[in-house]
Amino acid sequence: MPQYTAPLRDMRFVLFELLKVQDELKALPPYEAIDVETIDAVLEEGAKFASQVIQPLNQVGDREGCTFHGQGVVTAPTGFKQAYAQFVDAGWPSVGCDPDFGGQGLPTILNNRLYEMWNSANQAWLMYAGLSHSAYECLMAFGTDEQKQVYLTKIVSGEWTGTMCLTEPHCGTDLGILKTRAEPKGDGSFAITGTKIFISAGEHDLADNILHLVLARLPDAPAGTKGISLFLVPKFLPDANGAVGERNSLAAGSIEHKMGIHGNATCVMNFDAAQGWLIGEPHKGLAAMFVMMNSARLGVGMQSLGQAEAAHQNAVAYAKDRLQGRAPTGAALPAKAADPIIVHPDVRRMLLTSRAYTEAGRAFTTWTALLIDREHAHPDPAVREEADELMALLTPVVKAFITDTAHETTNLCMQVYGGHGYINEWGMDQFVRDARINMIYEGTNGIQALDLLGRKVLLDGGAKFGRFARLVEDFLKQQSGNAAMNEFTAPLAKLLADTARLTGEIGAKAKADPNEVGAASVPYLRIVGHLAYAWLWARMAAVALDKTDDGFYAAKVATARFYFAWLLPETDHQFRAARAGAPTLMATPAEMF
């Protein structure tokens, strides 16, 4: 059975040495009293919940799955409901929520690290709570005062959970052609009718009520995405006291039988004139839903980071224990029949790849969480604006680059096991299967790449990219006199200059042929992802180089060197691919495929 121990040492390195959040939080009024000891205490307890409560249920959920009993009734795997009750009793759902609605008011950067640990322990289980937090963010931004009072306190406490109901059988990501209808009832509510598919946690037995955020069309809605509104549709209608009341006219029609995340119920949801309430303004539901979608996209990046960390830990343990063959330089353990496979260069390559991607992903998601805290809480409007612009640019990178590299990581970690990696009892196949969905849902990674290049970079003439580039430039200037950093800063500077040049080239080509954006977008996202990772690895190396007397810091520098030597060169290929252009992709007629 796989094991998991929260990587608290590396989390502390990123939080307190790389990002110095203890100083950052002092500049944010809601969090100025939060110190290192508080963060440490929360992380320690979160780690215990991960390893002691939900990690032992991970394989249970995978093997048992959810059960559809008919008539809209779904039960989660054995132990999931009891674990969720412990989660609620401990107050975990409220960590990153507003105190006005019962939250603890702790920063996103702390909640973010908890979610990494819990995703490592059991992604399928955490999805029941994770989607609820995304629903919380949407209601905080667009809900009415009454909606907040009735529903937010229940979400914050964890008593009720939330979902996002977007796609339909015929439309996939093209929400402009969705058909779900919303008819005014004359009392301020609406009758919602339609079918939604692929609804994670759409029905279950963990909580007393489920709040569905549903995209639908009003009778006077214009065609396309400009005619979409957002509605809150509860499974049970609250009574006069805000408790669970009458059952609403909605139900799960079935659950999907999936490749992975078996412990989470992925439902077909049928709404039959179900009573719902408008969130935000009519016909502007997509803007409201994007608050939830962007939160979920960041959450999906965290899911993959969690899977990668868990797979890496188990692969390292196996490689140190499994005896097979001899080291090329001679027996490392002459008294034994063979050496542990970690002596072999190719096993080292796989483990260092997983380590380099995972530790960079941790730094990246922690830094972006800090941006969210700045965006929401910094007193300076200019700082808030910069954080908002950077998050708009980097959200598709968090979602797509982390999920891509985590899929590579989990596959490599399974490969470390050789034939045993293919055997269920070791659990490595589950990491691969669970991680694979993350590249697909909340907008496939191809769509994330189009969003990055087409909307976030080219639409504003590269202004958002320029903000990020200046951060990299500032770091390079700080290190300009440090000869020990040249091995990191020189390739980083070249990558930054090459990326800026490529951005201009694509923008110019796209004016003549719009297909150029779609042709270059995936390679471009890979390049920007590596730019972010190279910047963060260089920063981590700068911190660790002065402290190489400690084994942790020496390993950090060694991993940075591996990243720059083995992984960053991928960008050479991606630059060539991005410049190959649309004609090579579009020249073949569709009928010839």
C-alpha cells in the first residue's frame, strides 16, 4: 500500500526562506498577526489529517468507487462520510473563509498548502470539499446579502457542499450553445430545466445539502455566451430557519464509470423545473462562473501537484529498497545479492525529473497563492492590480503546465517500479489514472494554452506578460554580480529574451492567419511554464547556495542543476514547434484524416 508523509520541510523552505511570507503577511491587514508559529501549527495538524484520516481511504475509494442506487441516490465509498464528518468537526472547511460567515480568516497561501497535502493523500475525497470552496468564492463575489446569509455560513461550516454545473451532453466546452432553461416564477426565483453532465460531487451522502451553481438561459437571452445566466439551485430548499427543507426537483440520473478518481461521484444531473435563484446579473453568468472556474483551475493544478508528490515519495522509497543489478562503477552493497536500483543512472533521471517538477510546482503554487492574498488584502491599489494581472496571466499555466508535468511525473514514478508498477497493490497505477483527468477537466490543457496566448498575452499587446517579465528581470539584476549564480541566471536570461521575441513573432503572424495562435499555443504554454520554473529554481538555488553545509540545501542546489541541465532544454524543441506555423497543421484536408 502506498504511504504519504507531508513534505513539511520543503513547504517551510518555500514559505519562510524563498518567499518570506512572515514578512509579506505583515503588509496585509487581515493577516498581519499571523506568524510562523501559527502557520507551522496549522500545517502540522493538516499533515496529520492527511496521513492518518484520508490517505488510508485512497485505495479504498479507488477499488470500491461510488454507488448509484437509483432514484438519484448516490453513496460514497466506505469511510468517506466519516472522514468528512471529522473534517467538518475540526473546522477545516472554514480555514480560508471570511470571519463574517464563520470562517477563520487565514490566508490563501496557508489554505493552499493544506490542499496540496490533502490532494496527495486522497484527491477523490478532497474534491467534495474543494468544489465547495470554489462555490464559496463565487457567492462571496456575486451573491446577494440574503444569499450569503442563507448559504455561505453552511458552505463555510462544511455542513453543505457545492458543485458547478456547466457542460451539457451536446456542448462540452462550447457553453455558448447550452440549452438549460430558466423560467421566471414571479416570486423572484426561477424554474431551472435541463441536463448537465460530468458534475463532480453532484450527488453523495457526505453532507446534508448540495448547492448547485447552474448555467442556464432566461427566456429573453441573446444567443451565445452573452445570453448565459448563473443560478443557485439547492438539492433541498432551505426552510424559514435556514435548515434543510423540502426536496427540490433535481436528481442524479446516473454516475459515470471512469478511468480514475473513482471515489468521487461524477454525475449526470437532471433539473426538472427545479427552483433556483439568480446569482449576479442576468445574461452575465459566465463572468460570475469564471470566479468559480478560475478557482477550480488553480485547484486542479494543486490536485496534480499532490499526485506527483505522493507518487514521487513512493518511487523514492521503492528505489532505495528494491535490489536489482549492480552499480556500473562496482557493487555498492557487496554483502547483498544486488544493489538498490537507485544506483542506476536512468532511475536517478526519473526520480530527479519527478523531484524537479514537483518542488518547482510547490514553489509556483505557493507564490501564486501569495499573489491572491495580495490581490484581496493589500492596502495599495497598485499592488492589488499587479497581483490581479499576474494571476490572470498565470492561472492557465498553473492548470496546464502542472497537470502536464505531473502526468509525466506519475508515469515515471510508476516506471521506477518496473513490472510491479503495473500491479494494483502497489498503488502507483492509481496516481497515474487519477492525475490523468486533471489535464482534461476545467478546460482541457489545449484550451488553457489558447487562453494564455490568445487572451492573456496577445489581446493586451503583451502587457500582462511584461509584468511577469519584469519580475524575472529584477531577479537577474539582483544576481548580476554573483558569479556563483551564472549557471542559472545565464540560461534564464536567454529564455526570457527568446520568449519575448517569440511572443512578438506569433503576434505578427496571427494578424495574417488567426490559426497561428492555435498552432503555437501549446508549445508557447510549455515555454512560459518553463520560464516560471526556471525563475523559481534559480531563486531557490540563490537561497540554498549559501547554506550547502546542510543536506537539504545541497539537494536543493543539485536538483536545480538537474533541472537546468536536463529539463529546461525541452524549450529548444518547443520554440521550433511554435515557429513551425499553422500551414503544416492545416494543409491536410479533414477528409484525409
